[in-house]
Amino acid sequence: MLYNVGRFLQLAGLIILPIAMAGEAAESMTLGRMLMWACVGIFVFMIGRYLQSASGKEE
């Protein structure tokens, strides 16, 4: 269960980053907001990576 949640959070983190960059490139958000969303994406990915490793399941 933790393994699947971790993988899902990693995927979510990887999806958040390009959406934030595309939003800034399209000038629909400010640079500061894009950086905030990029940090959120990195944080979500790191939590997912931690959960995946904490599950003890290796694949």
C-alpha cells in the first residue's frame, strides 16, 4: 500500500513541475508562483520517494 501511494506521489510531483513551467511560459502566472509550484512538486516527489523506500518493497 505504501509503495503504491509513494509511486503515485512521485508521478504527481513529476506532473506538477512541467505544468508550473508551462504556466509561467504562457505568462498566466508570475515567476514567484511558478517557483512556489515547482517547490511543491519537488516536495511531493520527495515524500513519495520516502514512502516508497519506507515500504521495504523493491522493484
